[in-house]
Amino acid sequence: MTSQQLQHNPNRLVQFLQKPMREFTKADMLKVIEEMDIEMLKFRYMAHDGKLKTLNFIINSMEHADEVLTSGERVDGSSLFPFLEAGSSDLYVIPRFRTAFIDPFADIPTLSFLCNYYTKDGTPFEMAPEYTLAKAGKAFREQTGGMEFEVMGELEYYVIAPKENIYLAQDQRGYHASSPFCKFEEFRTEAMKLIAECGGLIKYGHSEVGNFTVGETMYEQNEIEFLPTTLEDAADQLVIAKWIMRTLGYQYGITVTFAPKITVGKAGSGMHIHTRISKEGKNMYIGADGLTDVAHKAIAGILKLAGSLTAFGNTNPTSYFRLVPHQEAPTNICWGDRNRSAMVRVPLGWTKGSGNMMAHCNPLEKNDAVDFSHKQTIELRTPDGSANIYLLLAGMTVAARYGFEMENAVQYAKERYVSVNIFEHEEVLKRLEVLPDSCVASAELLQRDRAIYEEMGIFAPALIDGIISELRAFNDGSLRAEIGHDKEKTLELVESFLHCG
């Protein structure tokens, strides 16, 4: 980062220390504590339920702060991970200094960190979400000759609040609406500011399609989208963002939910994940002739494991009420360009004429061709907000790597390419495999594919066992068929999973 970039970075610690977050050290943290008058430390760490947990420390002295940052603290792993036995469940949590941020909600000056889990022997906890993701990223780099699998997430969410009877938006016509038809733009922009101050790399925010009213309650859908970055940073940013948005919503007196489905016939909320593979700063998805073999191999792996990936990305029964036809959510295993009926989508890129468009729009500017191919991504549209983000991204990384190991991966991908709305072409729909329709079906596919996820020690077998057991316990094999069109029963189900993930 240049000094100018550091100065304009919204993270207060980056500005104060004049270095990027990835270079933060313990000495930097002690300097922050002393010179910024920090009175409290907070450790945050992801549990198996996909939510952040918290430990609070009052700083008694600089020596005490140094000790806490160095040794971490004990936690009861059996209360955080249901597959651990209480008799041998103590774990350590150790702060990752590169995740540090000033708590935007704390009245007491507070320095917060995300943490890693370690066992009694001081080794990484094999089933920890963040360690599973780190192992997946390492294996990808090793097996692809140094390529990096990078991602960015889209957080779709609904705001639920008392109905306002003025400037009502059209039902299911809220896409990119401006105020006053979009009622919660101010909330969205404030959330974006706080996320950026805590280290999140935000691309943009906007209102989404979904909006409707039920009695005196209104539901408004919005989205915040991030920029591509490293696997681990992307996961950290998404979990912090969800915590910020929920906490800010609590302060506003509104409900913020990332639940995959709200009611029958209305747009659900996904957590689409865009991917990019880079090497030495170059986007490996794009070449002189368009999508490269690297891109096709990554697509092939994700398509091949698409069914079992739902075990990480679609983790409760309401997830499968979203994955139905004609709701801009995928149902079949396929991919296409700019095609929102496909499970994997190659969005519109900037590979041609980018400088020309700017000059045409602004005649005073030079007509210079600029290469923006680094912006090209490939999007998986299946996941939703129920996911444990670390495990989802780990699973996607395994799947993309698997594409490099498949025989005839490029051909496999090309055979599953679609160029039409699949729901309007029955002959196309018939030849495509379908995604699972329940947690139970997802569990069976994970059981089928588990050896691929467990290879190279990435997903611990006990973790896979635990996920399969949880999914099967929902016993929802016929639930969508039984109540899928019953609004009252669907709303009851939604209410029980309103704050998933």
C-alpha cells in the first residue's frame, strides 16, 4: 500500500499504524492499546453454528494486555462444537492480529480480534472452521502450482420493520430502488461504513428485488457486496459484517435476517459467492480467447460437487424452500454467461472497450483502452445465509481444486453449459442434474463425496460425521412437498430459522 492508500483506508488502525492489516504485530497492538487509550479487549471466534462468540477482557495493565495477546484464553469446546465430548473439550483461542479493529459499538474503547482455536497440545484444532479453510487454501496452492483461489461474497438480507404507508415500493420490484421507495438505504450505508472501518473491502450496496407487506409489517430486501480477496480475509469480513449488521439493526429497532426464505412466492435471500483464481497478480480465468481452461476446470469441479456443497452452504430446511424454479435461485446443475437461471454464472466482465465506454460517456476524456480483466469472476448462486462461511468457502476451494484433478474436466464443463433460461426450455431442463431438495438429500450427497473433502486432511472425518448427522436430524425429505405452498406453515418454519448462520 502507498502512503496515500494507507491514509485513506477507512480502518482506524491502518491509518494510525500506517501499515496494512496483514502486517499487524503484537507490538502494534500494544502501541494501539497504550496510545489510543484502549480499556478493553474482545476475542471473537466462530462456533459450529456459524455465529461469532465473544470473550471480554478489562485491561489491568500493559503487562496484562501483553499476556492476554500472547497466551490467549481457555474456552469450553463442547459448548461451541456439539461433536466434542465434554470430558476432553478444553480449547485455547488465540487472537489473529491481522483481524484487529476498534469495536464500533462499544462505549468503552475496545480492541477486537478474530481468533483461531488450538488444542491442549498447542496444535491447531483440526475441526475448527477457520483452520479447515486455511488447510483448503494451502492444498489448492500446492496442487495448482502456486495459484490462489480468491473469493468475494454477496450478503442479501431482509429488513423487517413496522409498515410505513407512504412511498410504498411495488411488490417484488425493489431492485436498485432509491429513497424514499427504499426505506432502509440509510441503514445500509451506515452498515457499509462500519464494515469498512472494521476492515471489510466493500464493492457496493443496493436494494434488492424483494419487498412486500404482511398486515402492519413490511419486508425490504437489500444487498451488500464485497471485493475479491484472499480466502481467509473474505471469510473474516463476511462474519464480521453479519455481526455488525445485526447489532446495528438492534440499535435501529429493526430485525435484520439473512434467512434463505421469508414466505411463499417472494424472493429468497442467497449468499452468492464469486470466485477468481490468480497467479502472480494475473486473473487466470481470462485469456485472449475468453474463459481459459483454468476457469473451465474450476467450474467443472464445482459442478461435480454441487450437490454435496449444499451441506455447507444450505444448512436448514428453509434453504430448500428457496431453491425452487422461477425465483432467481438455482435448481439444476449447470452454468452459463450472464444467465441467472444457471447455478454457476459468469457475470458480465470488462474485457473489451472499457476505456471506450468511459470516453464515449465523457467526451472530454481520452479514448484509452484499459484492461479490467482482473474484475472477471465466476459466481456460485446456490449458497445462502445459513452457511458456516468458513466451511462453505473451504468446500468450494476443495471443489475447484478437484476440477484440476478430474479427467476431461474442460469437456465436462462445456457439456453443462446453458445459454437459455432453463425454465423456459424443457429439453434443456431434462438433461440437467438437479440439486438436492432437502437437508436429508444433501446429507446423502455429502456421505457420497466425503472422501474428496477429507483428502489431504482438509475436512476432519468427525466434522463430516457431525454435519451429516445434523442434516439428517431435520428429517425433511418430504417437507417441501408437504407445506411448500402453505403460507402459514412456511412462516412458522421460517420463524424458527430467522437468525440462522
